[in-house]
Amino acid sequence: MNKNLLSFVFFLFSFWGFSSDLLAQDDLLDLIEDKNPKKEPVTATFKTTRLVTGHSIEMGHGGVFDMKIEHRFGPLNGGVYELFGLDQSNIRFGGDFGITNRISIGAGRSSFGKVYDGFIKVKVLQQKEKGFPITVTALQSVAISSLKWQGPSPYNTFSSRLYYCTQIMIARKFSEGLSIQITPTLVHRNLVASIADQNDVWAIGIGFRQKLTKRVSLNAEYFYLLPGKTADDFYNSLAIGFDIETGGHVFQLQFTNSRQMIEKGFITETDESWLKGGIRFGFNISRVFNVYRWHKDY
């Protein structure tokens, strides 16, 4: 990792430690001020661990395995010949597992680029009903491409295939129906196409969830690439969809200009534009299984 990535990771852990001190102070004040009502944690800011394509601040409860199937078809502007994108498909199989209510891990495999990915996710701060105003979750992920190299290459090394992503997700549930999230993001690619390309790409994500009925919500997310070579060559990722809850399943139906379903792909390699008809239909399916019971809430 280069100096920028190391600095960002150092900031992440420094912020985590500082926030832990804040939480300890907040808990101490709760004990002192017995007359105040208990500050209950705010839950269900979002319905699943994904806002649309990107991660949300949510994570599964400790001991819960969340199996995910993510699917993206081809662009609608392929017309009748491509059956409006249905002739093409990319898929990611994966799962998230809650070690505790504040720490989860996950892994998956994407058909596009034959990429394997893994991540760790930590809930740093929790919004309280009469206390702390936001929830903060940190994410560190790594991905590796398993594509065969074409011809002899001096870059055919293990490290050349690696990609990293660091995110700090900041969200607030404003009401029973409306939640908003902001996601500062750094994507690092060990190997890029040319010397002019960026190894480090910074982006800012913003998204929201608006509840429509008891079991249906409208979700949207947008990742803005900060100025640079990547922003010049690629488009910002925009996704709009609906969450539909049916018991133990959550279906996410969506439209997006991104074909990939991991951060290094949909944030830094989106090569189609909504304005030019490069819109893809897709869906996520989430199914949870209880592995063990985690007794502590937070």
C-alpha cells in the first residue's frame, strides 16, 4: 500500500479509537444521569447490509449468516436483439457473517473478471434515540482477480491482481421512513493500465432510503469520483431500486449504469452513462440464517 492508503487506514483506526472514547464517556454519563430516559439505539436505518450496490451502515446480528445473490443484466439500450439486456448477465455469490452485533465479515465471487473479494465491517458509533445523532460504520475490503494473463507479462504477480477499498459510512435515520447515508471512499489498485492512471481513487457516495409501505422502500445511491484520470475516463455510478421484504428474504430490484458489484468495479470502472441509455436491470436476494445466538445488543 502506498503512503496515501497507509495514511487513510491510520486515520480510520485513530477515528475508531477516538469514537470508542466518546462511547465510553456517553455510557458513563448514562450511569450518572439516572433521571434521564435510557438512550435506546436506533435500528433498521436501512433494510439490508446493502443500500443498493454499495454497503450500508447495517450489518447482521452476531451469529447470523446472510447469504447474498447479486445479478446484473446487460444494458437496456441493447434493444430487441439483446432482449433489452436479458441476453447478458453478471452474477456475484457471497455471504456476510456477524461475528458480533458490531463486527461482521464477508466474502464473494463475481463472474465479471472472475474476482474474489472479502471484507471486514465494524460499527464504530450507533445512533441513539435521545443521544448520539448518527451511525458510523467502517469497511475495509480486498479483491483479487483470477483471470488468466494474456501472453508473457512482467506484471503477472500476486500483488498486481489486488485491489483495496476503505470506506467510512455515516448515516442518520431522520424518521421512520427516511434515512440518508454519506460514504467517503478510497479505492486503491496495485496495477493500473498506464503510468497516467491513478492507483488511488477518491470518491464520495451519497444515498437514501424512503419507506413507501410497511414492506417496500425506494432506495438510491450515487458515487461521485473526485477529479482525476479515472473521473475523466469513467462515469459516476448511479443506482435506483426498491427493497421488498418477504419474511426471511429481502429482494432488491434496481436499475444502474454499473455492471460490477464490488467497490473497485462499480465505483472506478463504470463505463456506461444513464443519459446514453446504458442502464442495467438487476436484483439482489438476501436470505438470513441463524448460526448461534449473540446475547449482547451493543
